[in-house]
Amino acid sequence: MAMASLRREGRRFATPLISPQPINPLRSSISPAEDQAFLGVRSISTQIVRNRMRSVRNIQKITKAMKMVAASKLRAIQTRAENSRGLWQPFTALLGDTPSVDVKKNVIVTISSDKGLCGGINSTSVKISRALHKLNSGPDKESKYVVLGEKAKAQLLRDSKKDIELCLTELQKNPLNYTQVSVIADDVLKNVEYDALRIVFNKFQSVVSFLPTTATVLSPEVVEREAESGGKLGELDSYEIEGGETKSEVLQNLTEFQFSCVMFNAVLENACSEQGARMSAMDSSSRNAGDMLDRLTLTYNRTRQASITTELIEIISGASALEG
Amino acid sequence: MIMIRRATTGLLSRSTVIGAYHRHFSSTEVPAADELFMMAWKRIMPNLDPPKTPLAFMRPRPSSIASKLTVNLVSPYSEMSNKEVDMVIVPATTGQMGILPGHTASISELKPGVLSIHDGNDVKKYFVSSGFAFIHSNSVADIMAAEAVPIEQVDPASVQKQFTEFTQKLSSASTDLEKAEAQIRVDVLVALNSALSG
């Protein structure tokens, strides 16, 4: 009696578990996606999850490789940047650095990278350049841009197209050296009229820290004007000028040399910052990919276990229906 | 992570600005241009940190030691800083110039030639390809050269070969530009030759 009632109870419990479709011995041939489609979509298919996992794993490998490459490039260029740091110090010691100097023609030299995936350093340089442009525009002042590198060029072309004088790209095709930078400096000095040159770049402080910096180089006329008016450069007159015919000739050579030295250091520091930023960007990207992979693995296992459980239930309930 | 980086740069900029007030360059003045710039910047872009300037990264300059000359030899690829020596002979455009401690302040242009640093009985010779030399009134000399190589690293055979090649080119040069370039090369090679022999 009790057994019969239990059996009846069992059947009552069993009926809702029996799938509307009769048990098909060919079930295994149906792909899981179609399987789920017949049952209504209850969970993500394992195939889809597996595809996603494969692509995320590939991305993780790629970003890890990019990080290694950036690390090795950084090592190579870091020693050269550190050796070039002494180059601009005597100039700043003699002529000072006066970013607040008031001149008519400002030229903002923005240094950026050609390749992307290097974090926010290019955007920071462009923001600072735009701010300097704003600071130095007024009724009788104007600022123009000289852009080095593709990324800043793309950003500045959007809204300051008419202010860009010169664009130089593909600087890092050959390893950076002083000759190349002095040719660039020569180009800029010949083709652009300037009273003050403001170079904007990212100074490499450490692998995780890049400080946006601006160095100011004045034209010889402005140097003379500042020297006469006293202040920082007032001491300049106390220096005897040797060589060259006139003081202004020597001053011109001096400012040109200063510009090429400061540019050389700036370009090297920016290249270091680029590699460092790329390293940290790729590192956080690999870590993200790893996290995503963990989450997807959990989902995959859950889906897999759920489908196994569903199959088991169907088989068992089918078997118990046949028996009972 | 970006927030932390922003916060640290903010802290750094504040601390280095304060540090900059204590740094002196050749005079004893405090850099006030930084201040003007900072104020103007804050007015225009209050939300963006102002960029650093080279003044924030200046190394401390040596103070005056009257008996010895402090020499900094820098080139784009190497630097030799704050070496205390007795005398330096630089190849200025007006001729070989000797610098002793207590020399008057001067800015001189250099031509290609030999730079020799004398420290007691120790003489080190470098070939310098042009640049500038600043002598400050506190016995500090800064020599900036586009290229500075120790004389030992110059190869005599290639100097000779290039010398003959370019003297020939100079005589056969047609345009002014070519003549100027060839002349510059010949000048450098003549200086190299005399450096190697003398």
C-alpha cells in the first residue's frame, strides 16, 4: 500500500522533470547549441564560452609578448636617456628657464609617439600643449605648433589645424641619435619664426612614473632683451664672449645649440616614457585578460556541469518512467 | 591605478616646486619665473597639473672651491660631471685657451680640436668636435661638445684616408654648399691629424 502510494508520488514528481521531447537515442549527435535551443535558452552554450576563452587567451599571450618587447626596448634606451641628462644642465644654469616669459611668437614643440597602445602619455602631452597655447594667446601674442609623432598630430589636427606649422613623423625608424635630432632642430629653426620655443614632452622618472615637462628655449634677441632688463639673465653681460665676431652671432649659435641639446634629451626621455607606459598598459591588459579568463572558466564549468546534470536527470527520469 | 599615479604626480609637483626654491644656479637668485608660470597656469587650467620645468630637475651646482677647477664635460652620449682638476685647455675658435681656477666668467665657442684636462701630472686628452664652454665666476667650467672622444679611440689610418679623400673633394667641389661641407670636413680632419701627432 505504502509502496503504491510512494510510486504514485514518484510519478507526480517525475512528470514535470520529463522533457516534452521523447528520449532520443541519437541525442549525442545533436550539438549542444541546438540542444539548448530545443529546450529554450536556459544558459550560455559551452561552445560559445569556449570560443570566447580561446580569443581571450590569445589576447593575453599577445599583450604579454608586447610587454616583454617594450621592456627590452626600454632597457636599451634608458641608459642613453640617462647619459644625455647632463646635456641641458649647463644651459639652464647659465640662461635659466623662464616659462613665464612674455613674447610675441611662441612655438610649441609637442613630442609624442608614433605607435599607440602606450597609455595616456600622448593625451597628456596634447593637453599640456593646448593649455600652453591658451596661456600664450592674446591680443598681440600668438602660438604655433610643431608636432613630432603621429599620435599628437592626429589629436591636434582635429581642432588646431591652422596653427600647425610643421609635422614630423617616423622618428624612431632608426635608433635615435644626435645627428638626426640636430637635423630636425635645424629644420625647425629655419622654417619657423619664433621668439620662444616651448618643448613639451614626458620626462622619464621611473618605469611607472612619467612627468609631463616643458622646457623653454629663447631666441637670441629675446635673450639679449632679458639680459638688458636684468633679472635672471642680467648676469649674462658679465660673461666675456670669446670667439665669433659679434656677441649676437655667438648668442645665436648658443641658442641653436641649446635647442638641439634640449630636443635630444626630450626625444630620448619621451621614447623611454613611451616604452614604460606601453609596458604598464600591456601588463594591466594581460592581468585583465587573466581575470576575464578565470571568470569565463567558472562560467564554462557551471554550464558544462549543468548540461551534464540535465542529461542525467533526463536519462534517470526516463529510466524510472520505463520501470515504474 | 591612474588615480594613484595622478595623486603621486600632484604630490611630486608640489614638493619639487618647494625644492626648486632652494636650488641655485650660477647666481644666488631664487627662480621666481616658476611662480609666475604656476599662477598663470592655475588661472587658466585649474584642473590640470602644471608641467614640470627643467629647473625642477637641476642637479645641485658645485659651490666654489678656489683652489681647484670643477669641470663638467658633457656630450649627447656621455657626461663627466664635477671633476676637480687643476687646469683645462680648450680649443676655442680664438685658439687654445687655458682655464685655471679663478678664471673670469666667459662663454666661448669651440672649434674641432683637442681638449686636455690636467690633474696634477695626469693629462687626459679628448677630441672635441665643436661646442661651447662656459666658465663661471665660481671656478666651475661647463664644456658642452657635440662629440667628445678620448684620443686613444681615434684610428690614425682612417683619419689619413678620409683626409686625402676630402681634400680632393674640396678642390673638385662645385656649389657653395658642397664647398662649405667639404671645408668643414677638412678642418675637422686637420685638427684630428694634429691631435694625433701633437
